[in-house]
Amino acid sequence: MVQVILLLFLVISFFISPCLHIIAFPQLINKRTHNNQTPLILAVSRKHLSCVQCLLAAGGDPNIANVLGETALFKGIKIKYIC
């Protein structure tokens, strides 16, 4: 659980390259929070394009849904039309 919290903190933080920290723990790339949020969903939600690219390259699954049924792919499309 501590690793998941650390991972999610790194995704939402404003470090220059948070994806370097994420891929250091490859077993956590598709790990979910209590709301089924994955690092990829959080990175997309926060418009961290470089992190999104890094997570996808490392095997992040864009089709995992959160508790609301939203996937990273869905959120990306939604954000594109909102902005």
C-alpha cells in the first residue's frame, strides 16, 4: 500500500520526469487505488503527456476502468474536447 501511495504521489507531483520513478517499479504500472485509478488514468487526468507516453511504453493499460467506468483512453478523449 505504501508503494501505491508513493507511486501515485509521483504521478501527480510536478517533478521534471515522474515517469522515471514509476518505471522503477514495473509491477505497479497498472496498480489501482481504492477508486481503481491507475497511474495512467491519473497522468492523463493531469495532462502529464510525457508521463502518459512513458507509462504506455512500459505497458500501462489504457483500457482499465476506474469505479466510474472511465478508462485512460476515455479521459484523454474527454479532456481533448474540454480544453
